Amino acid sequence: MKDTKIIELLNEMTIDEKIGQMVQVAGDIFLSDNIDVSTGPLKNLELSNEMLYNVGSVLNIIGAERVRKVQDEYLSKNRLKIPLLFMDDIINGYKIAFPIPIAQGCSWNTEVIKTIARISAVESNIAGANVNFSPMVDLSRDARWGRVMESVGGEDPLLGAIYARATVEAYQGKDISKLGNVASCVKHIAAYGAVEGGRDYNTVDMSEREFRQYYLPAYKSAIEANAELIMTSFNILNGIPATVNKALIQNLIRKELNFKGLIISDYGAIEETIAHGVSKDEKEAALKAIEAGVDIDMMSKIYANFLKELCLENKEIENKVNESVLRILKLKNRLGLFENPYGNSDVKKEKIYLMNEQNLKKAKELTQETFVLLKNKNNILPFNKNKNIALIGPYIDNIAITGSWCMFSDKSKCTTILDAFKKKVDNEKLFYAKGSEILRQDEINSILKADGLPTINIKNESEEEERLIEEAKDIAKKSDVILLALGEHYKQSGEACSRSNISLPENQIRLINELNKLHIPMVMILFNGRPLQLNNIEDKLDGILEVWFPGTMGAEAITEMILGEVNPSGKLTMSFPQNVGQCPIYYNHYNTGRPHIDDLRYVSRYQDIPTESFYPFGFGLSYCNFKYKSLKLDKKEIKKNDIITATLEIENQSNNEGYEVIQLYIQDLYASVVRPVKELKEFKKVYFKPNETKIVEFKINVEMLKFWNENLHYKAEEGDFKVFIGSDSVNTLEDTFVYYD
Ligand code: GLC
């Protein structure tokens, strides 16, 4: 429809119809089956029927048939036949569950991010999704926060920015109305990953410089990639809830970043400004949100019940409503919904495309790039197929490995590690025991209760625990090597899953300790959505493979890697702390005036643990052995437009082929404000044949030296710089150069 027609439509609308467009409800309200896919506190919004058939969009209704049914039901009663928008949480895939976003980021390969986003977009678009609430690009430094699992860039602003752009472009393509494209909603703006104490929904307070240096780049990159929507976050930012924060939304997002798209609140966040204590009542919550510029009120009744009164009192508010509704109608128009309210939903195409073999095969390859090999003592991995292998742990015969945001995934193609091994190894040589539950019943029951779900009851739990351990020890004694599959419960990771203890559960640690007494080589596959504390078990393990929550093809992907059919290449995007007391910990920290260089007392350190992380940002091993040597800079001084070429030699000292992620970091040794000890500026994922040596080249330019200075200008300052190039943020070769203004 021409934009002129949109204006005419807007002029035809009553104030109730306009306000309706600014309300989003859970779409199952239109369906008698009322399947609840709520992702927040369950709410009955008590909207009038008239308002209900004027709402502008629905949340988490997907499936071509369901979408068409809801659209038909809605349009049958909507006076002007303005189609609903369907917005969904396709966080790591729709029917095919891909690795959780933190895992995807560990691939250090934008092609992995793009391909996952493309397949997810096509699957969800033919199932009726118009908008995808993704990417989540909140910089995340605190493993206590359950939502680090969604943070595709982890603790690094550059990774976050690169992955944000890649995801938005892969979702939206050139035209969001075309088959397989969805509008992207980048979230959560802003700085949600900095919640105090890692406690979800908590307070965020930081300097503008800290925000601009670390938290803003990924959001900015998504907006520059033309993300159609942004979602405001639950947290306050510097004293004002993000959702009603004019400085954030109006001054930064709208004016400075020139964002023209839609702004949607997070689930009930407008109403929550009352609990925050900045809105004295629901009417003021509506006023503050519309004045801040929120276009859509997700799952609260604030706009529905109070915007009309505010419009009648103040023409200016009605003008803002008109601006919001125009943005909403234009998005629907760009999606082609006025011509075809069903969008690209197609029941026949669903049957052909969803979960197709080609995409499943691709998913397995992509998944393998997200795994991070953390330990491989004496090259215990890959396993020799002729050995007797004990498969032990609650994740060996378990398909609950898709993570907490895969509400829609089809588990029919999920296999288990046990079954995957049975297909690959002589079954005479395989021995399986569960070894332990994931959690003890008091732990899982507190989680189930919080979700309003029935609790479990294991009779004689401690005897059962002993039995499982003895059974595991018995089969281990028949084996040459033990493969453990342990980790977090998927309901311990994701939204509202902050934890004050990030160690493996006690029952799993007991299993490790008991098996350790047998002195049989042991490898652990780790399932988790956050960096965990491993310093209390690492010395008992000969190998550790971090697989996060790997999704539909996880078991096959893991099995092939353990058996050496594919070589690990992933690198951590979040530092693993020594223990929870070290959170938040991140590589790009400041030096302080008393850096910890030795164990003298008066330096910045903890008395009771090492100061460095347990596993550093950028860390990941391979079945290859990469040797870095002869770093050279072609010049040691640069001015404004100069470029330094850094070259180094990397030798694969192994008979295996594989990829290495070579990382370039820079340190500004002296500036008008403190600068981090190092910052990632570039990386390359390079393939090596067995025993191959390659010369790898990086270009260093002045843009890499810029930062937010004491006057909040983004500039480089002349002075001395250090270059680090290596296999992670710690193991690097170094050199220096000088920059002159
Ligand atoms: C949730 C999450 C947000 C999600 C939204 C819709 O509370 O914070 O990431 O997209 O609600 O489910």
C-alpha cells in the first residue's frame, strides 16, 4: 500500500483503534486452545473485547495454521481490517534448535551466526512470524546473570557489534516482506547485562563513558544495520527505568543514532515503572512511556487503559500516539501485511522446509564450531574407537539440551549422546550409567515451584544417589576411558535464572570425586548456559569440552568431535571465573594503580584465589598444536591516516587439520582517561592443513585507537601502544608502536 494510503488509514482510525495498535498481547488469547507460551509473569490483562480486537500485535503465536486462525479471528472483528503483527522469541532457532547464542558467539565466525539466523528466519517466516525478538546483544560480564546464555557477543563490544550486524542483516535481507525474511528486534536497550550482582531485573548505574565504550557498540551496530525494532530493558539506567528514560530513548536512540523504527517495551515493563517508583500510578506510567517514545506496550494494560484519557487532556500526547501508530502501520506495510495479512505463512511450505535434512546437517556443522575445548591433557581427545568407553552422566541419555528459549523446537530429531555413540562405536565397547541426576530434588523442586509446575519426589534420594554412583563405578571399571556428560539444568539458565553459586551441583561433584578414585582417564562434556566454576573439579579431569546447550544436533555433533571426526575451533567469549566471588570478571579490565603482579599484600587481588580468570576470554584448544612466532610490525610510528601491517608466523605442529582463531588486541598505555589492559580489535579464523605454516597479516589503523575521552569525544590520542596477537587474550606475542596526532 502506498504511504499516502497509510496516512488516509490513520485518519480514518478512532482514538481507541489507534491506541489498540500500541498494545501487544499474548496471541493465544484469540485461540480456544489457549496454549500458553508466556515468557513473563502470567497476566490476564482484562482487556475489553473492543480493545482486544484493536490490538496491533501478538506475542509468541507461530505455526502457519495457528497464525492464519488468529489473523482470521481477529480480522473478522476488526473494523478497518488492519492486520495483526506476529512477533516471536526465536532466540536460537524455531523448529531446529541451534546452539544458544553465547555458544554461537564462541564460533568467532560470522558465517555461523548468519547461517543460523537465515535458517531460523526462513523456518519462522513460513510459520507466520513477522518479527523476531533477536538478536540479544547485551554485553555480559557476570556469570551469575542467567541471561548471559543469550548474549551473542559475551563480554566483548567488538564481537557484540559484529554479531549484531550479521544477525540483523541475515534476518531482514533486502526486503522484509520477501519470503524467509523477518524484521529484527534488537534487545535489550540498554545495558541490561550490567545488572548489579548479576541479579535479573536489578539496578544498572554507570558512567556515560563506560556505557558508550562497552555497552553501546552492539546496539548501535544493530541500529546501523537497520534493525526494524528495538526492545527496551527492564532495568533502570542511571536512576530511570530504561523504558521511560528520555535521555536514552529520545536523545541517544532517536536523535543521535537516528533510529526511525519501532520501540517496544519488554514484557510489562511500562507497568513496572510503578514498582520502580518513578510512576505514581498507571496513568503516570502511560504518560512517561509515551513521552519517552515507547510505541508498543508489551503485555501490560497501561496504554489500553490510560492513553485515551491522556490524549483527551493533552493534544501533544495525541500527536505522539499518531506518530507511534504511523510507525506501526508503516512496518505492517513494509511487511506486505495489508496485501496479505497472512504474511509468508504457508502450511505446505512448512511441511517441506521445517526440519529438512539439509538444514539439520548444516546445523550439526555449525554446532561443532561453537564447542570450546578447555582441557586435553596428554591428548586424551579424540578417543580411540577401539577403547572401552564408559558413558556416564545425566546428559548422556538426555535430549533436554536445547536451552531455555527453545519453546517451539521440534524434539523429534534430537538424539542422545548414548544413541549417537551406539551408531559410531562397537556396542561391545560401550558401557552406560546415569551416574547422577542433574540436580537433587530440593534444587529442581524450588525451580519447578517458581514456574508453578508440579514438583518431583524421589523416594530415598540419598540411597538412590549412592546406587547411581556405585553403578557408574562398576561400568567404569570395565572401561579404558570415561566420558562424563554433566552440567547445569536448562531451567537454571536464561531469564530469571540468576545464581549465587555457579559450581556444578554437589551430586555431580560427588560422582566426579568417586570416579576419580578409580584412576581411569576422564573427559567431561559440559552442558551450561553460563561460565561455571570449575576450579574444584578441573584437576580430576583429563579433558573438558564446553558444549553449552547445543540444540537439536548437539549429540551427533559432540560424538563426532569426541571421536576425532571434527576438530574443535571454538574460543570463549566470556571469561570463566575462579569462583563466583570473582564475578564480574572480564579481560578488558583497567590496570588499577596497584596491578596484581606478585602476591605482595597491597595490590588489587583476592587473598584466597588467583587474580586471573580460570579460563580467559578468547581461550580454546584444538586437536592441532599451533605455534605462534616472529611477530613483526612494518612500522613503529604512525600518524592519522597511516596503517601498520603486523605479520606473524603460525605453525600447525600436528598431523591434524583444523581452524585457529588468531586474535589481535591493542593497549593504549597512556591517555586522558584510563584504558583497558587490552581490547580485541580484529580476529581471523584460519584453516591449517597438517603441519602447515602460514604467514598471517593484520592491518592496524587509527580507528582502532579511538575511545571516549575525558570530554566524551570519540578520538585517538597520541602516545605509546602495545599490540598483542595470539590464540587467546593471554597467550600472545607482543610489540609496540607510537601514534602521533
Ligand atoms: C521476556 C524477555 C524478552 C522477550 C520478551 C517476550 O520477558 O525479557 O527478551 O523477548 O519477554 O517474550
